[in-house]
Amino acid sequence: MSTRVIKERLTLVLVSAIALREPSGFAQPSLAMGHISSVRTVAFDQGPLSEITSDRVAETMVVVDDSLWISNTNYNRIVRVALSDGKILGSLSVADKPLGLAFDGRYLWVTNSGSNHITKISPDDEQVMGTFDVGANPTAVLFEKNTNTIWVANSGANSVTKLRAADGKSLGTFSVGGGPSAFAVEGKNLWVANQKTGTVTKLKISDGTVEGTCIAGSSPIAIAFDGTNLWVADSENNTLSKLRASDGEILGKLELGNGLSALLFDKHDLWVASSRDSALFKVHPADGVVEGPFQAGGQPTAIAFDGSNLWVANYGSGYLSKLDLHTGRTVGAYGLAPPPPLVVPPTGN
């Protein structure tokens, strides 16, 4: 591994590190991606995970016990995969373009992005527990454990809806910026990335009161909280911005890859997906050092963490990549076959 301060445009062949300057502004190198290594492919089948468009959220996977659930938007289904070996354990039909996924400790919640509904499903017996009204074109969904509530981003209505997880009752709908696409919880606050207006909105989790809206780039598609600061991935400007949680002020920006599509904090480091470069970057939030790129597969659109490994959903190739958390190496790739002609209808801080 090589470590160096990057001050100008270069092509990466080995893992490199970027030293950032705070708080007046980060160094902003432009990284030209290089091909790192080939991916070992196992049981390759075409089966795209979700469509990449300007109003689609990146979060499309959630870990439930020993399984990984994936929204397969184009095929109106969600897929269950074993964490142990990547084997497909089942496929459930879900109407109207299922996209966002969350797990409340007992049930799965799936946004129906082609409508104005969200579906609640029991992962144990694969039964639908209910379908509930939200706003137009729901994308991201988040379970807030301290209040036992479900939050839904309504991309087509520029709002978020708060539901009671116990029974799906609506507790309110609150206006945010244009095209809300992702959530992050920071203490008693909820932050919403608004992709169409290039902003983030801060709300009180207790009552939905908007505490402020801040500029966060051009097209923020994902947001994460590292315990101190917020990080926002911009899919248009290809920047990762660091925001102060108290007031949303941008503390610095880092240019990464091409077509940022997903962001995950694994309790220690940040992982950023670059869809057009089919790669991931690892960012150390404490000092701004960056490692990568690590090859992930074709057009990664979502990242999940199972406690030991990273899972990456690759829209362009239709398979899952499993990466070692410490080295970033691909340790497996697993195909997602298209659904059969007839699918039995279905019976996460």
C-alpha cells in the first residue's frame, strides 16, 4: 500500500491516501480512476438491482439476522440472500417498484417508489402485514429506534412522512427540499438529503420541526453521520462533503470518482461507491485519509455492512460483491437470477 498527499490530478494504481486540511477547507484533488484488479465472479446472472436515475435513492439493501434483503426495483421484487455463502434464499413479489428498505427489529418496510405507499412485511413467514399511504414516489426509508418510528422520503412530494412502526399510523408529513433521497440520524435530529435542490434539511425527530436547510452540493444522493459530523455524497459534482452537525456548515469537500451513488459508515470508516467507475473508496473520518479505489463490480448502487464484511449491489452486472472490511478486497461475487414467469405474491442506527 502506498500513502501520499495528493496535490494534483493523477491516475491511481495502488491504494493511496489523501491528507485533508480542516476546518478552512479540505484539499480537493481530482482522482482519475485506474483499473485495480479483476473481480472473481461466482454464478453470474443478469438481474439489475435498481435503476440509476436522478431521483432514485442508493440505499437498497438491509441486513436482517443472517440474511441480506435486496430491492430488485425493475422486477418488482425483493430478494433474500444468505450472508454465509451468497445463496439466494427466496424472492418476494412487491408491487410498484420496491426501492428503499428498512428493518425495525421485527418487520421489513419497503417503499413502493412507483406509487404513494409503503409495505410492511414479516421476514419470518413472508407475509404482508399492511400497506400504508405516504407521499408521492417514496424512495428512502429509515427506522428510528428511539421513537420506534418509520421515516419515508417522498421524492415526488418534496416531503417526509413519519409513521408509527407498531401499526403504520401516520404521525405527520413534513416539507423538506426537492427530491428527498436519503436519511441520517444525528442524536435527536433527522437529516434529509434533497437531491433535486442540492440541500440537506435538519428536522427534530420528536415533532418534525424543521430546524434548518443548508446547501450541500448539486445533487446529494446519500448522507451519513460518523458520531461527530455529517458526510454527504454528491452524485453530480462527485464530491464528499463534511458538514458540522450543529449548524450544517460545510467544513470541507473531497472529490472522489465519477457518479457517487452510495455512502455507508461502518462505525469506524466511511465507504463511498462510485457507480461509473465501478469502485469504492474508504475514508477515515478522523483525519480525512482516503484509501482506494477498490473494485466493486459493475455500477455499484448500494452498500451494506453485516458486522464483518461489506456487501455491494452492482446494477450494471446484476450481482453482489462481498468485500473484506479491512483490505477492501473482493472475496466473493454472487449472481441474482431474474424472477420466474410466475411469482407467488408476498404472503434498518
